[in-house]
Amino acid sequence: MSAPHDRPTASEMVEAVREWISTSIVAGEAAPNRFHARIAANMLAIVEREWELGEEQTIAHRARLDRLGAADDTELARAIRSGALDDRAGEVRALVWESVRAKLAVANPTYLDRTEP
């Protein structure tokens, strides 16, 4: 997956969990570690949410960038830093907040219950 989500990608997370299982658990290099198992489970939950929400979020993110006249997140960041969007600060803030909420919906949806714009 790409924008609005950052690295690691879903594929990178699945690969990391697979490698951990193969090298640490199956190969017996280390006893199962409860902490690492929780990390692996959380990573797979993130991947699951990204697969579930990803297409819709990608479309919405593209629409937000289009509304702000930016080709991608890098261009949007440049426009914000340069002051090119200062006259649209409220709109920019609202659209960026929507992007943050989309990221949280995948990374850790419980944070959405505790956040306010």
C-alpha cells in the first residue's frame, strides 16, 4: 500500500513476521517471546486493517491531494512549508486531519477515540 500509509508497507510487515516465525520460532533459535509475539500480532492486525480500508482510503487521500492541488504528499509538504497554501489554512488543516485519522484507523484505531482536531 502507498499513501496515505507510510512505511513499513503491509508487505514489509508480513515479511518481518514471517521471518521472525521462521528464524526464531520454527528454527528454535529462541524461545517464544511473549513481547515479540504481541508485536507480530499487532503488525498483522495493521496489515489486516490496511487491506480492509486501503482502497477506500487511497481514493479519499487522492481526492484530498487533488483539492489542494498537490501531486503527492511531498508536494503538499513543500506547498505548506513555502506558504503557498496559507490563504487556505483552515481547509489544509481539515484535510490533513482527515489523513491523520485515516492513518490512525489502520495503525491503531483506539487512538481515534482519544483524539480531537
